[in-house]
Amino acid sequence: MFETFFFALLIFLFLNRNKGRKKPRGLDAELKELIESSNDATGIGLDIKSYLLSVISAEKNDEEKFSDQKLAEAQRILDRAGPSAFYWMTEIATQLAFLAAAQINGIPTNVNVELTDSATPEEIVRIIVRP
């Protein structure tokens, strides 16, 4: 009788062992949680995309790169999105770096297929950043 109760208790504890644990730890799990918890991910993604396009435009037109207006806009995006905005921006920068390395080494990418030979920075951002 005691053995049956003991085995039933062990099975119960085994099946319910994950309920008392904390959320998964680690940078990837935290970043995934930040992105999923954002209540307006598409709007934030569009803000980041338009910010990147405005930075490219400022670079082409020899405008001031670190103007008060640009910094205020970046701060607004960061305040709205929190750490996930920083993560998205670094993810986009990483993808752009991989794309540049692939082009230098002659490795075809999906961006080459979509843009053929007329790749401009604006078009690349429009293809890579899809909120």
C-alpha cells in the first residue's frame, strides 16, 4: 500500500516538475520573450525601418548624422520598444554585414535574386527589414 502511494507521488512530482521552475534563462530566451511581449511589434518594426531609411538618406545628402532630431527619434523608438529595438537593430546590422560579405565573396543570396544588379541601400533595407 505504501509503495503504491510512493510511486503515485513520484509520478505526480515528475509530471509537475516544470510548473515550479522559472522561465528559461539565457540571452536568446530573454530576447525572444522581449520581442514576443511587444504589443505593437509591426508598428515598431516599421518605425525602425523608416529610421534606417532616414539614416541612409542623411548619409547620401551629407546631412548631420547625429543631429538632435535623429537622436530624439532613436530615443523615442527605444523608449517605445525597449531592449527589443536594440536587438532588432543589431539583427538588421548583422544581416547587412552577412550580405556584404556574401557579395564580396561572390556568394549568391536571396537579395541578389530579388534585386538582380540594381541593389541600392534603400532596396536592401526594404527587403531585409520585414516587420
